[in-house]
Amino acid sequence: MSKRRTSSSDATGAATLAVADRPSSGDTKGSINLRVEAGTRQLIDDAAAVLGKTRTEFMIESARREAIDVLLDQKLFVLDPERYADFMQALDNPPAPGPKLRALLRRVPAWER
């Protein structure tokens, strides 16, 4: 299963970000044991049946899809061309360090104390 997310640069023909199956460290399988209420289990079973899948297939596909979305939400954001230009401008021309940043940089990190 793969999931595609596109950025605003797609309109200009730039590359598309694709999240695909990650290679595992082998073909070994593990198990995940869950305790769920009867109503939740029945809901999952009903949804799986509608799609013609087993409970396991349905749960793995659903959990994997959600995991990809969560990870992408932490790493990917999409901007329209105007906002992207503003963002790049801000990255290329950061403001001068203020007094709070200077004070922070003078502090000794906790792991060095």
C-alpha cells in the first residue's frame, strides 16, 4: 500500500513526495495483542466485512494508513506558490538575533552542567 502526498510545486512539474512501503528488516512477522470492548470489535468486524477483508487485514491497513498520515503531518506541509515564496524569503533572510536569542545561546546546556 502506498500513499501519495503532493506539494504545491507539482503545478510546476517538480517531484512528488511519495510514501511507500518501507522495507522491513526481514520477512519476520510479529503480533500485536489488543483488548477492545465488544462494541468496538463488532464495529471493526462489520467494516471489514463490508470491504471483504478479515479483521486483521482491516486493522493492519487502517493502522498503517493512520500511521503514515501522522508521520506526514509532522514532516510535510503544503503552501500555495505565494506563501511558499514568502516562506523561502523568510528562510533566506532571517531576522537579526535579538536579546533573548543571544541570552539563550550564552546559556550552558543542562546536559553540560
